[in-house]
Amino acid sequence: MSTPSVPPALDRGDAAIFDITTAAPGPEGQLPFTPDDLRNKPSGDLFGWSLDVGMGWAPDAVRQPQALLLSTLGGMREPDGRPLALGYHTGHWEVGLLMREAALTCRASGWTPFAGFCTDPCDGRSQGTPGMFDSLPYRNDAATVLGRLIRSLPTRSAVLGVATCDKGLPAMLMAIAGAGDVPVAIVPGGVTLPSDRGEDAGTIQTIGARFSHGLISLEEAAALGCRACASPGGGCQFLGTAASAQVVAEALGLAPVHSALAPSGQPIWLDGAARAVHGLLAQRALGWSARTLVTDASIRNAMVAHAAFGGSTNLLLHVPAIAHAAGLRRPTIEDWTAVNRAVPRLVDALPAGPHPTVRVHLAGGVPEVLLHLRALGLLDTSVPTASGLSLDAVLDWWQDSERRQRCRQILRDRDGVDPDRVVMPPAAAAAAGLSSTVCFMQGNLAPEGAIVKSTAIARDLLDGDGVFRHVGPARVFTSEAAAIQAIKGHDPATALQPGEIVVVAGIGPMGTGMEEVYQVTSALKHLPAFKGTPLITDARFSGVSTGPCVGHVGPEALAGGPLGRLRDGDLVRVVIDTRTLLGHIDLVREDPATGELEPDAATLATRTPHPALAPHPKLPPATRLWAAMQAASGGTWGGCVYDVDAIVTKLHA
């Protein structure tokens, strides 16, 4: 009789598995204990040295200062860079090379490097899927884990964070800001290159909508989609949330000068990791720490830089969270309004302009923008930075540096682009019509406020006074999926019609974890029939979103907000003033006596919520808990943080 085959899940037939060793002599040498060590050090410190030499570290080197290197690395690469197991996204795919460069610099400097990891998801990969319901809540979870990893190495002398993308870098910034009394620094993971024969990674996410409307062929979609990421590592090529977070990291003084937006995998990118370690050495000599670097003044500098770059509205969630992690006052809507009114936008990059982020880096990046802002008197340049120098000293060096001159010349020579057309002097930016970044909205549909990235509204949609105005019937959806199906127009009976205002309600924190709706915003932008169509939602936007898209509407519909009382056909008025940075979204009705449109709060007050409003059936329990805890901690305008004192007080009550 034949022996039945054994499935390899049970037995692969490998005889080597039985070559088993049951004891070994252990490392040679002796640990450099002193009597005082044995009498007074915690057992964890002593056993830690045993672990160090067990992993192969030399016994005579265990007394070196210890640097903790943390990153969001994802995937596994072969030594030649080929993928063994894919990461979630390009942003964390290559950051292991930055970790290696930092570790080598630590070792050459007489420090012992430790490495820990907490990877991150991809907002692009999860767009339009239930994966998006975990996106924003992940940030708090990761910040908690990274903070625990920092504290779990009690003998650390410094902490370096390496991260790139939409939630991983804000989480790392929160953890680093809260690291306390040790030197700290951030290494941004840089950007991927744009294809010289295709579309950027933001535009490419519209291929489904464009194909549905016959604007591109199947073959074009397939070819364009294949080459959207022209290099294997780095965040997306536009000033979305990933790039904006890198800008904020450097403007806070936590990242080395001219490290944000560097092209991933290239020598200028690796250089940032080595310089960050040298900064940690300088900080240690000065007695500086996270408390030295992250202050009210540095937080405001970051807000100023965000406004000058035209950064993602998601940073209005992340910067308050960084401040909260550092034990500082969280910026308010009023603070953001004041900064955006005072600060001109100086960067003309995707998605609001033509240039990819690698060009922004070559044009001078963050320090080039900060030079202009210093000249305008908009920065506190006395603040310390992770280099061990004041911001003023850093900018003085940058102004006359070879690095600045040569990078700007490379942009001229390689791309034929004038650096001053990418990072513009203030007068040139004003002449080019660049408007301030964020407009804050009110009205009977947003009693607690809303926001719009007004600088990303196409200029031909504005009236001569710089105001976007639109009045039209509401088209109300209670899910992103329903909205995108109407926009794609598969069913003529339910297809969106030009002139309608898209309202997506019930997808704030309680509904979907405050998902992004880039599927919707990108389709509206790239489908000619819907150019200028306003979108109003209690959700949030990808940093690459453009157009008259009003988000963060408060209160959210599921918390009783009036947005959830709208019905199809209701007349809605949207007014966005890109100069004063004020706007309104209102349900309106015609005054029978004058024929004028006037806000109609009375109808909203008597209406019941939309009958289809409900949390998404696939909302994870962990996200429901996150929504409740952040609501108790100040909500979205407070940065969606966990305010432990507030939560405990409410639990006891």
C-alpha cells in the first residue's frame, strides 16, 4: 500500500530541524560592573547589559550612552533593495536605510544605538474602504505605543524618530514631543519622485472616476497607474498630510535643517539621519531635551510655516495633538485664524500649484520659506533647534551655505525651473495670486465651525473680490460610497447633477472615525461637469484635496449637528472669502417679501435627523471607543487627543 502524502503544513521533510542545540557557553568576557552598580542599580539595568552582550554587543561597550532609534518601517527588503515582503506604502519602505545611517553614526560617535518599530498604514491604500475607519484613531494608538517604547528603555540618553507619512509621522511627533528630559530629534522620511511620463500620486487616484465618465481608456488607466510612484520610497509628491507633517517637524525645530521633503534613497536624504545624530550629541552637551525644543513659541512657528506652505488641513488636528503631548496649551481655531490671516502662502506646489515636493526641497524647502518669514517678522527665531543652535543661527548659516546655492542651481539645471517660482518671495507670491491657506467657516449648518483649504480653490472659481459663491440644491448622502457612486453616474436615476451641492453627513468621528473622502474630492476636481461643485461634510480631507470642500463640520451629524437634518433639494449657500478667510455655509430660503435669500435656522431647528444616519456597520469597536474618548477631550478642534484628566473626571462623574 502506498503511504498517503503528508501536507507540507505538517511536515516539509527537512531533516535539519532535528539538529538541535540545548546549551551554549554564552559570550566571552566580563561585564564592567562596579560594587556601586551591584548595590544600587535596578536589576533591570544590570540585566539589560546581559541582554546587550547576549545580542552580540561587546561587554566593554555597554557603558556607552544609549540612543533609542524609533521608526515606522514597514515591509522587508532583500539586501539589493528588492521586495521580500511589501510594506503598506512607499513612505515607510526605505526608512530602514535612515535607521542604519543613524545607527552607524551613533556607533562612530561612541553611542550604543537601540532600534524599535511601530509601522503605519497608508491613507491612499485605504481610501474608500473600511480600512479608513482606523486611520485617524491609529495616530493616538501609535503615539501611545511609541511613548511606551521610549519609557521602556529607561537607560536611554536620547531618542530619534524616523517617520514619513500621514499618521505615522504625527504619531512620532507626539511621542517625541512627550519624551521629557532627553535630547530628541526627528528624521523625515522624504518624498518619492514623480514620473516624467505620467501623473502624480494624487491625480492617479481619480482613474476610476475618469474611466467611468469616458475621460480615459482602460489602457491609459493601466499604464498611468503603473508608474505613479517613480521611486520606491518616500511620501507622496504633493503637499498633502505626509509632506505637511515633514514641514511641521522641521519648522518645530525637531528635524535637521533642510531635511523635510528630501528625495528618498538619495545621499542628501541619508545625510539628514547622520546630521540628526550629531544634533543629539550637541543637545546632550548643552543639557537640552524635548522640553527645551517643543515650546509655545516653536508650536506657533510650525503653524506659521504650515500657512506659508499651504499645508494639509489635517495638521489642524495634529499640531494641537503635538502641543498636548508636550504638556502645552493646544492652539485654538482663533489661533489658526490669526496665523493664516497674517501669513502669506509662499509655496506653489501640488496640489494647489504645479510643482512636486522634490522641487520644493531643491528650491530651499523649509529654511528657504523660514528666511522669508523671518524677514517679515513672523517667526520667533530665538527658539532652540535639534541641531544645538538657535533657529536664528541655523537660518544665518543657511542663507550663505553651499547647500542652498547648489540645490537651487540643480533645480535650474535639471528641471529648468526658477527656484523663486517654487518658493516665492512674498511680493512675487502676492503678484501670482497665491492666497492664504485655511478659511474658517460658520453658519447655521456649522454652529461649532468648519474649515476649507481655501488656497486650493481654483482661481477661476472666485469672483473678482476673491470670494467663492455658490447657491444650489443639496444632494445628501450618509456614506462616502453612495456619494462616489452618484458621482461616477452608473445609475442615471441617482447620478449627481451639475449645480448640486454634495453633502456627506454622518461620517465624522462617531460615524466612521472621521474618514477622509479623497475619492469624492478628487472626482469632483477632475470631472469637468462637476468643476467647482462644493462638498460639505463632517469628515476630513486628504491633504491633496482641492476645491470648495468644507470639512470638520461641527457638531457632527451623529452628535445632533444640523448637517444631519438636511434633505435632498434643500437650498444651501456656500460663501468662502479667500482674502478675509471667513466663510459661511447655510440652509437658506427665499424671503417672500423681498425675494432675497436668508438663512433658515428655523427649519433646521424643527427637523428630525436624516432617517439614514447611523454609524457605519463596519465601524470597529476600538474606533467607537476612540470617538468617545476624543469627544471627551475637546473633540476635533482640540486635536482628537486623549486628555486623561478630562476623561477621568467625566468617568468619575
